[in-house]
Amino acid sequence: MSTANVADVRINARLTGDDAARFQELLDHSGFSASELLRAALREYHSRHSQTRRNPLELLAGYIGAGEGPEDLSVNYKAYLTKALENKLPLAVHEPPSPTYDSGR
């Protein structure tokens, strides 16, 4: 529900047992009206359970520029990657010549 279109919301709730006792205890000790107590409880619940959206840049701030490597890595990454892969894996397979077998003829 969008907050821009929300009108006042009226709530009619029945509390029983332990929930009713807790609510009455909070009313007695807080000095709030039932509506004020529900509003305060809703705000507290919302602040504890709503996920705040963090800026992705803030999440990465500790990592950006923290690595080691050549200064031109962002521009020439393909060349660096190719060189690293060439060192790990040969680009061409060099197999020894297959032995010649004398078929005994």
C-alpha cells in the first residue's frame, strides 16, 4: 500500500488471555491511550523489522580501490586476463608425436 494514498485506518481488534493482560499492563504503566500505545508499538515493530535499503556504493566502499594490481587494470583487463590464462593453460595443445608401431609385416 502506498503511503501517498493511505487514509486513516481504523482497527478493531480483540485481545484475549496473555495478550490482553500484556496490553492492559502497558496501558497502566505507559499512560498512553489504547490508540497511542498501538501507534507506538507499530512504529517500534516497523523500525525493528523493516529492511533499510542501503546504497550499493556504501556497501562496496571498503572494497573499492582496496585491491592490488596494475593501475591500468580497469582499461587493459583483457590483456592481463589473457596473459594470466596463458600462464595457466596453454593456448595450443602440443602432443608428442604418436609412436609408430611395426605391424610385423
